[in-house]
Amino acid sequence: MAVVRLRAPLSELAGGRRELRVEGATVREVLRALEREHPAIAGWILDERVSIREHVNVFVNGEKSREETELAADDRIHVIPSISGG
């Protein structure tokens, strides 16, 4: 299982949990499973085409990754939404 790390506000949508263990062979599969386990997160990371939203960055073991990135057991996935302000 991959370890998914979420930052606010995404962690709040996952019941306040910042770190979750999620099953999946690719980043897309893990993120879809995350949406099924925590429905409030649906639409915030993946868009309607099941692609990572433009304003969200996903890193696997410190490297920027995409939906098709394959995962090994105990990979660490960080989901980081962009921050804007003015």
C-alpha cells in the first residue's frame, strides 16, 4: 500500500487525516481509491477526465508524477494543492 500525505485543506476533507495508506498500482488508482474512501475529496484532486487537476501537484518519493506513474509497495505520495493569494 502506498502512503498518501495530504496538506490542508485536503486533509480536512479526509476527516482531518494527513497520512493515509491506500491500495493501488498507479497514482490514478490510488487517488480514485482515496476518493471512494473519502467522498468529500472527490473532484478536488482529479477532474472529470480522471486527470490530476492543473493546480494540484503530486509527488511520488519526491519526484513530480502523473496519473500513469506506477507505484511500488510503501511508495510515498504527496498531494500538494497550489496556493494563491494577492
